[in-house]
Amino acid sequence: MEHTRDYPLFGGAFSATLPPGAIDISDLRPVPDNQEVFCHRVTDQSLILELLELQAHVGGEAAARYHFEDVGGVQEATAVQVEDVQPIPLENLALRGCCEEAWVLSGKQQVAKENQQVAKDVTLHQALLRLPQYQTDLLLTFNQPPPDNRSSLGPDNLSLLPWSLGDFEQLVTSLTLHDPNIFGPQ
């Protein structure tokens, strides 16, 4: 059984605990500099960490909804539905020293995968960590598409379970800033 591991992010400026079976997508294809993207080795689940410009015009729960709807627009979702938005207690975060506000949102978006015509309901869980002193919104997204009929659960993959909300929570709470210079001169 593969264990979770601390993983350097954004060139070592951050680190976080990744769940078992996480594959760094940047080893397979180009990823924008403001993103870190990981996929599950067996399922279609993915984790995306994004450093975004602070959206100071929205605050609180509205900021979490703003980013969720923005992701839906980028992915050309045909439907976007927020199911729940809750504050994250700052004392639970490794980033509590520089995070002024944190939210977790759960919802669904109807999205067609590349080269597919049919849109499927994808469950998204997003954590928004607001770092106004760095003019940054840090958005973490856990994509849970519906299970695929063509199972990849061969003998080598039976011990690798799908990621859970607990895995996502561990990623969010363990995210640590090591080098604030990533944000440029302050």
C-alpha cells in the first residue's frame, strides 16, 4: 500500500501531503506555471492547486462561489450547482499565519471530457485560501468524475483506493509556504 507523502510544490515554495497514487501531470504534459495538477493512478480523480490573483471585489462565501463558477466557465460546464459552502477554521491550516480567510465548497458541474460529446456530472470540492498580503487566492480543487465503466482495477491496482474527502482535507490543511518570494517582491 502506497503511503501519503509530503511533496514540494511550485518549485519548493510550498509543500503539501499528497494522497497515495498521485501522479504529477507535469511529468506527462505542460502545466501552467501557476498550477500544480495531480491525477489518481487508477481513477479519473484529479487534484489541482492554483495560485490566482486575489479577487478583492468578492469576499466570504461569495468568493468561494465566484471561483467555482469561474472554473465552470473555463471548463465550459453546461450546468453549475453549488451544494454546500462552509468556512474552514484557520487554526486547522498550516497556512494559518498568512491565510486570512478559508472556505470549502462542494458542488457539481456538467462537463464533457476532451473528445467526448456527452457531458457528465462531475463532483467538485474546492478549498479557497485567501492570502491578501500576497494579492493571491489559492484555489485547491478535487475533481471526482463518475466512475468509468472500463475498470482499471487490475491485480496491481487493487490496493489503491479512490481518494476521499479526507485525503483532500489533508492536502488542504498540510499546505505549507516555504518561500514567500514566489509571490514576487512585497
